[in-house]
Amino acid sequence: MSNLSNSIVTIGTFDGVHLGHQKIIRRLVEIKHKQGGEIVLFTFDPHPRKVLFPDQKDLKLITTTREKCDLFKKLGVDHVLVYPFNKEFAQMQASNYISDVIVAGLKTKHLVIGYDHRFGANREGSIHTLKQFAQIYQYELEEIPAEEINQLNISSTRIRKAVDEGDVQIANEFLGYRFFITGKVVKGKQLGRTIGYPTANLWIEDSDKLLPKLGVYAVNVTVGNQTHRGMLNIGMNPTTDVEKSIKVEVHIFEFNQDIYGEQLKVEFVKRIRSEQKFSNLDELKRALANDQIACKNL
């Protein structure tokens, strides 16, 4: 952090980098264009809730830290600082947080925060605390008002719920882009190719990554620099598998390249149907043919 200067700063977890978050980042870009400086986004890993509420095991994230950083970069952020959130950091006094992190660490000249931003031990720090210290430390302070964010009626919690329920179209509206996963292609049973629907089995490295509800989805698949249409199944393959583990498999339309070991980005367009158990492979093939037609007709 020592090489920062004239920083235009925002702070938060920004899970999903949704339209509300994008509004804050666009304001940072406006300030940079008007008065110069560098945009610095200060975020955390792990998610603070995982440290503060360790008994809550069910928190899944819309975006991994790597995915967030890619989205920040596209929005024009110059520097992303990912801080290792722990209990010691959570117990920092609000005044020390301002002097040590915001001023000395981030070299903040202009601070933009979302409404109801809380920080420090027992969440004692607020916009009022930041205002008290702004004159002492010579930084400008700006709060994005509640009505500007609330009129969008968006939150990371609402997006998580939509994805969890398979309603990826609603999630996409809130995000301002298509919800996506990234995964490495690994070897599977290769049953798909024997029935005319070869699939790439995806290994999702981050176990905290949120996956949509089990079922079949129309997707866009990016391989290298090219994007293809396809269909994806999240489920346990009840027709062919005995083992009860969730698998993510994608069939890319009109595609026959060897992509083992490659990283794919898969964007979700629409949920087509729930996962079903078929009595034989012919029934499964007929269902997959119908799925492909439904996906291509979108």
C-alpha cells in the first residue's frame, strides 16, 4: 500500500458486484475524471460474516474473490486490495481503523461509501465518525444516499436467494450481467458422448461459490476467447449414477474440441427444467433433445 497516493477509495465486501455496487464504483470513476487520482477498492477475504458468525455454515458467495477482482477491473478500478479479515481486525477501534487503514494505509483523499456503512469494534464506526475525522486527516467524504441504492431494490441477499431458487433471470437483472461460474474441465464417466451429448465436467475450486438450484439451464460458455451456446446440468445424475454427489456438466452446442484441464466461464441464461430420473437411456436422450431445442429457441 506504500506506493498509493491521492486515492479515491471505497470499502466493502461487494459480493456479486451488483447494480448497487456498480453505482458506487461509477461515482469513483466520475471523481477520477474530474480531479485525477487513483481508484482504490478495499475488500475482504474471507467474507466478514464467516468470521463474525462461524456457526452459520450456509453462506455461499455470488462471486469468488478472483471473480470480483475481474469485475472491478472491467468497471475501471485501478487497485483492488484484498485484506485478510479476522477477529483481530474486526475488533479494531473505529478511530484506529480510520487513522491506520483509511489514512495511513490507503492514502485516502476522497472516500465514497454506501449508506449505513459500519466499521470497527462492535460496528461502532459510522458516517458520523468518518465526518468527525475528515477535517483532521484532510479527506473528502461522500455517502451514496439510501434512496439512490434503495430505488434499485437490490441486495446481495436477494440475489443469492434468486440463484438458490434457480431464478437466474431475476438474478441477472439485479446483477446487471449474467450470473456465472468458472470451473476447470476434469474427466468424468464420458457417458454423454455415447448418447450423442458429450459433456465437460466442471470442478468448481472454491467450495464457497454459490451454485443455482439443481436442474437444466441454458448457458453461454466461454472457452479461451470464444463464447458458445450450450446447456448445463447441475445435479446427481439420478438416471445413471448411484453415488450421491452434485456434478456440474455442460454440453456445448456444435463443439468437439479437447478441453480437458481448461478453465471455462459459464453464464446462466435461463432454467429449463428440474432434474429428473428417467427409466432408461432412450428416455434420457429424448429429454436432452428437447432441452437442446428449448435452449436454442431462447
